[in-house]
Amino acid sequence: MLHPALYIDITLKKGRGIFTSEVLAANTLIEISPVIVMQKADREHLDKTLLHDYIFEWGHKKEKCCMALGYVPIYNHSYTANCDYMMDYDDDNIFIKTVREVEPGEELTINYNGEWNDPAKIWFDVV
């Protein structure tokens, strides 16, 4: 499931990103994306490739990893994200929803830390 207002465009500094063509209310479900679940051992190989940047830890104990399909790999990171993601380990899906109202033309972002408002520095911002 993909909200019909979503589209991919070029950002000023981050390459591609996800945007909306209409106002999205807070708590709007905008995407349900299936994932490809892989064993933790596969992660060692994936970490040596460009896919490293797109892999999520997966499972209640983070014993696996996954590659999300749909638009999920294209949402850019923000410490003040306007969207949050939830993982459904039983049905192998990731859900994206807005956490506040989002205006037309605004980029939709997630916080790669896993919580939409987590200020902890992530791997590419660590100095």
C-alpha cells in the first residue's frame, strides 16, 4: 500500500527523497512495505556492499536483517522526522505513518535511530 500523494524527487543535498503532493494529516498511514528477511550471517556480506545503507535489523531480538521494498529505502533521515516507522515481524512488513501534519511539497523523513524524535547521532554523523 502506497499513499497516492507520495512521489520521488531530487532533494537539494541528499539525492532522492519522498515528497507529498497534498496535505497529510498527523497519524496518516502512508505506506505498508513488504520486506525480504535474511539471516544475520547474510548481514556480514551485505555490509561490504552499497546495500549496507539500506538494510534494517529485523526480529524481536534483532537476530535477522531485512531489505524493505516500496519507497522505504528512499526516505531520508532527519533528527526531527515528520514520519515514523513500525516493524511487523509476524507479517514481514514495515509501516510508515506521519507524526505531524505534512504540507504539499514537503519531504517525508524518518529517523534512522528507530524513534522519530531520537537525537542520538547516527553512524554517518558520528565525528
